[in-house]
Amino acid sequence: MRAAARALRPGGVLAIWSAARDEAFTQRLKAAGFAVDEVTVYARYDKQGNGKGAKHVIWFAKLDAERQDTAL
């Protein structure tokens, strides 16, 4: 998590995909100082835009300005 935080530019967003939810991972992101938005998406969509197949998770994680400074 520290390496990811250091790699982000100010205002940057870390995005991580997974085939399944993982509450422990969400908590690790938060404990590392990230504000986390966990989004559930379908694996695919039909021509009408309807979600099909398995649901996946994408975490969008962003450091607040104070944490960004200390990660560098």
C-alpha cells in the first residue's frame, strides 16, 4: 500500500479490479489512508446496456492531501 501511495501524483486515483468483494482489502486500503469507493460492476453488458454475468468489484482509492504529503 505504501508503494502505491508513493506512486500516485497529487490528486491521483488508484484503481484495483477483483472478481469478488474483499472487505479485508477495503479495510487495508482505508488503514493506509485512502478514501475508498467500492463499485460493483457486471462482467459484461449486452447491446441494450443490461448487465450480464458475474459481478466484479473495482476499488477507487485516493489519498487525502495530508496523507499524500506523508507518503512521498
